[in-house]
Amino acid sequence: MAQPKRPSKELIEKLRSIGSATASGEMKRLGIRNPHMIGPVARTPGKTIAGPAMTLLFMPRREDLYPDGEYVAPDQQVHRHALLDAQPGDVVVVDARGSMTSGVFGEMMLTYFKGKGGAGIIVDGCIRDFPEAQKLDLPMWLRGTTPNFHTQTDIFPMAHNVPIACGGVLVMPGDIIVADDDGAVVVPLALAEQLSEKAGEHAEWEVFSRMKLAQGGDLRKYYPLSDEARVEYEEWKKTNG
């Protein structure tokens, strides 16, 4: 499959700045009911990322297709190719079938990915070497951790840069991932520009609403903005740029 199209850095930065909650809410208004990947949770608190998805697919282990051992089939180590093909700013998104018994990446692989400029990883499953991996300061959303290597138990890497299901959500190569402490959200590339416009406006009026609510303003008036409050907001916006 061809390399996914990668959006402009300006668009990525706009989406990163809005965060997952605003992205998810606005995606619903754009027709995507639930873009949130259920299962992977933030394991590096305080990180917010956005970037195109480089996908990796694991399937149930079958010994005739994948021999026993960690390094015995280098030509079949598809999980490595996902990192090799990733570009700076990419987010590697892994369908590991929710397995809690095999670590799809370890410290050395993640060190390589961080070194080449990877933005972060989303794994519907586990990694290994977490005590050392967390020192890399690489943003990670995981279902869990394990000491086992990637094919030690019941899964093996079958393909990369293909459509996957991660956390119950379809992820296409090149979809934009927005992730923070609330979770990870999938943004179809075709909707990314619309989302950045709508979410940018939403984020702006929330700044105003937050300020008014902190001052004791009426919730019914300021969240969401009533017609009366919107007039105030427009004046505030002119004054404050």
C-alpha cells in the first residue's frame, strides 16, 4: 500500500491545539458518532499530540505462518517495518487485538522511533520494557504493559500501512490522530480542514465562556453561548484579538 498522504504542519498544529475532547465533540457534528479509541489510555500524562497514522496490524498467532522466537524471521518482522516507514511527526497506531500478553514494542524499538522524530504511539495492547521506555519522553497511549516480547504468546504482526481497528474504531493510514489525557481520537483526513475551522471557533468562545463562568456568570447564558452572550463574545473578541 502506498505511503499515506501527510497533511501540512499548520493543519496538524491547529488540531493538536484543540485537544481530543473538542475534536471528538466537533467530529460528532461532522457526522462521525464516536471517534474515540476505547482501551488505550495515556501512560505519559500531560502530553498532547496530533499526527498522521502509520498503522500496524497484529493477528492471532499461527505457527505455520510465523515461527517460534523473537528474531527467527527477520523478513517477517512487520512491526519493525512500521517504524522504518514512519516519518517524523507520524503516530504509530497498533491493532494488537487487545492482547495483554505480548509487548508489540520494547525500549530499543521505541528509542529508534523517538530518535527519528515519531510523535507518539497508540497501542490496543501492550508494550514491554515500560520502566525504561517511559524515560524516552515519547507520548504513549496503551492498554497495558507486559514483560513478554511481541510474538511470545498469541499474536503476530501481519501487515502495516493498512486499515485497522484500534480500540473499536476504524483507522485508515493517514488519518489524523489527536490524543491527550482524555484519550485518542481518529480524525478522517477528508474532514480535518473542516474540523480545524469549527473546533478553532469553538475553542475561542470557550476561552470567553470560561472567563465569564469563573467570574460567576450564569451557566445558562455562557455555556453554550446564548444569543445575548454571543454579542458580548464578539465585542470581547474584537477588543482582545
